Amino acid sequence: MYVIGISSGLKAGHHDGAAVLMQDGVIIAASEEERFTLGKHARGDLPKGAIKYCLREAGISIQDVSFICSPLKTYPNYAQRVAEWVAFNFGHSPKVELYDHHMCHAASTYYSSGFDEATVVCLDNSGDNSSGVILHAKGTQQTVLKRFARENSLGLYYGMMTQYLGYQMTNDEYKVMGLASYGEPTYLEEFSKILRPDGLDFHFNQSFDKRIVDKALYTTDFSTRQERIFTTGLEDVLGPRRLPNAPLEERHRNIAASLQKQLEVVEIEIVESAIAQTGCPDVCIAGGVGLNCKANMEILLNPAVRRLYVPPVPHDAGVALGAAMLKLVEEGFPIEKMDHAYWGPSYTADEIKFRLNQIGADYQDLNDPTEACVKDLGKGYKVGWFQGRMEYGPRALGNRSIIADPSDEGAKERINSSIKYREEFRPFCPSILYEHQDDYFDAGFDAPFMVVTLPAKSTARKAAPAVVHVDDTARIQSVRADTNAPFHALISAFHKAGGPPMLLNTSLNINEQPTVNAPLEALHTFFCSGLDVLYLENFRLAKPGK
Ligand SMILES: [Fe+2]
């Protein structure tokens, strides 16, 4: 049975649309819509390009699909509208089934984890009139322990503070998380007035939510993400907000550190209380707050937690996966554990060659790019590495990556300033050989998806200063030969040539653009950035003199 799960919706506030095709309990293809529209987060778009890709990957037509599954169960006439949209774009619509947004988040993490039982923690901005859910999952049974009201939202809290600090809500939260490491949590007393823990519950002070206080202004809908959502009362507590692009002061860094710390305090209390109720120390995380890899580390290190699983798509691109899984579980199919995130498009040598010749590029056609790439890395070059199927989720995991020597201390500054064109404080992550992970990082966590930060050992700081954050942590990817053989071989060859058993790895894109999907976008990124070399499968392109 073929089932397609979709996420996002018809309103401007919806984001991270995606489509996932599953056959029985197995994922066949999955991708975010932004990879096809080339607009980051594909706001307000249903995933037309992603569905088209999924069908092409499987070599099937829409007639072969039994169900289209989606969240947004509470939206009026939504099933009918999706069915009409699918029929309009594809000529036919399978039956549409709707599920609760947070049950989709929960399914996406629990069934991907391979755990037989779990405490499932979904903390989000909002969806289907709530902001998250806590469950006890066992076999195919899911018991809801707690559901949070839409207005009482940790995602909203973090988004509001992102706005207060001069960044874009529902876009730049990860910048605030990066900034937090540069400050001290000196504002905890103030933050206790904004957000406070309460066992399995928490209380976000709604007197700071302008949309609730100023109801008369929002008679037809909530605000757009570009409007201010916090009241001036927040500035009475914390002082004046930071204007976008204003200099970053110590006060801003300390506020970032404090708001992050307060989030962690609340999350830990929720996790501990949930485990006390379920009796199950294995935790699965989802919801947009699940992208907070620093909070995930605090959960991992908590003594009440035995095992932690965070999927590569804890955010809204993952509800497409969860919706498909819920349907297939209903139909009696066992769901296969997700070992890797390489479910997106790949491109043949002929397709790439066609593009290269079309733009008149100078290139070499190599038998195996590994050796040449190691030489380039050894010269300090910053390399675009485009291989195989694209990653599902926001992290580049070695198939659409920019890579560099992590022992090169200047790499971070150079990549931020002349390749990604972004803030100087933004950290980079290591992709490390699975076999060597424990030599450099603590906690022994199997980390295929770069969603959890781990404490770095002194060996990591010494061998790979470019990928250890200012707070002595790193958001690592452990690379295994059985899930990404070419990337594992590349890092192994780099290590054999005298480098540490890891590479600096960041997504192949320019700031504010989605990660590159197709060869044409890779070429655009290469020629419009300070990248030295680009490998498109076995084809090597280099800037003059390199
Ligand atoms: Fe969500």
C-alpha cells in the first residue's frame, strides 16, 4: 500500500511543507517543498513539488496511492480542500485522511526511533489548536498525558524572544540558540516572570502576548510573523528590545543565555515528570522546540533519561512523515526504524554533465572524488560536496554539504563571512567517524542527525577547534559506513592523510536560502560564494588557480 503524508497548509502562517511517500511500513522518498520552490520554509505552500518528486522516485502515479494523509484535522473543510487541490494538480486525488498535528509529530519520532515503548515529548509553536502533547507510547498504543493550550506555548515563547532580540520569528530561533552560548544567564529572575515550570505543565505569561492583550487588532486572524507579537510590558521587564541589525551587546547575549536556560529548566521538569508517570526512561522528542539541540543535550544528560531519540525532522516537515505513519499503523503495517535521512532526490552523471556543458563550465570527470577531495581539504580549501540522495530535514549530513578541515581555526570566520555571508558567531559542526566519536565527545550518543549537542572532550578542542562551540560543546553527526559509505570513506581518507577523524560540515547554501537540491542550485552557490572547489558526484569544478 502506498501512502503519501503531507505537511503545511493553505495559510501564510504554515511553513515547512513536505511530502513523504511510504510503501507499507517503509519510507520510499521524503523531501521538503522548499527544495523545489527555492523559498526557505516554503511558507503557505502545499507540497506540490515534493509530491511530484516522491511519485517520480518510486516510478508510480497518483492513481497508485491509496491515501493522502495530513495534519490540520481541526480546519474546516480541510480534507475536501486538499482532495480538490491534489485532483487539480495531479488529475486525481486519493482519499484524504486528517490527523491531529501533534499526534503526527509524536508518531514521526516514536515510530522512527525503533523503541517498543517511549515517553514522547512534543513541544511546538502551535498546530490544531494546541502547542504540544506529552504521551506514553507502547506498541501501537499512544496515551495522552498532557496537551498544552495553543496560547501556552514554548515555541511561541522562543519565537517571541527571537523577535525581541531583533531576529525573525519562526526563522532565526537557531541564531538565538547559538548566541546564548556567548552570554551568562543573569536574567533568570526576570524570566521567571515570563515562563515558569510546573511539573508536567508550564506557564507562559500571556500578558506579554500582544495578540491576546490587544484582541481588537486581530479580529480576523493572528498576526503575520513580521508584526510585533510582544507587548511593551516585556520591555518593562527586560529593557528595550534590540532593533534588527543593531550592535549585539553583552546584555543581549545574557538575555539569550537566560531565555535558553529558562527553556531548559521547563523542558527538564516536563521530561522528569513525564517519565515519573510513564515509568519509561526512553524519550522521543518532536515539535519545533525539538530543533533546540542544546536543550536536547540537557535532556540526554539528565539522569532520569536512559535513551533519547530525536528524528532529523522534529519540526513541521516531520508531520508529513507522522501522518503517513499513523495511517499505515492503522492499516496494520509495522513501521521500519529510520537509520538515515537520505530520502531526497539524486541526480545522474548524465543530468549533471548536461548542466555543466549547458553553462560552459570547466570541470574534471574523476573516477572517484575521494582522493582529490582530501588533497583539496589538505590545502585548506572550502569544498562543496554534492553526492547521492539529498537529506530530509534541515541538516546537511554529507550529501549536500560544505566541508573543510576542522583543525583550521580560521575556517569558521572565513566560511561565515565569505561563503555563507552570515553572523560571525554562528557555529559549525563536526561530522565524525562513528568509530572515533567517543575519543572526542562525551555521552556516547548515537548521533546520525545533528540534532543533539554533546560536550566536547579536550581532545576535540585541540584537534578540531573550528567545530567546537564557545561553550565547549558540538552538534555532531556520527557517520557510519552502512548508512553513508562515500562520506565515511572521505572522512577515513582525510584521517589517514593525517587529519582528525572528522570534517567541518555545514549545509551547501548561502545564508537565507534553502539547502541546495539540484546541480543548478549547487553551481549557483559555488559561483556566487567564496567556495574553492565543488564536487558534483565525480565532477570536480575549481575556482581559477585551484
Ligand atoms: Fe508543528
